[in-house]
Amino acid sequence: MKSLKLNFRGRKFLNILTILLVLLAQRKLLQSSNPSMTRE
């Protein structure tokens, strides 16, 4: 039971990590395609 809970938590963490990586990649692509639009 404990290992199952840990596995679930690890999966959730991996999902969040994947989403963050995708968002970062999209941001980088946007910045490289139009740098004037996404200037901070």
C-alpha cells in the first residue's frame, strides 16, 4: 500500500515536470520566432 502511494506521487511529480518542460520549450520557440513580442 505504501509503495503504491509513493508510485502515485512520483507519477504526479513526473507529470508536472513534463508539463513544465513543454511550457519552457514552447516559450523558447516563441522567443526565437518573435523576440520583439515576448521581450520581458
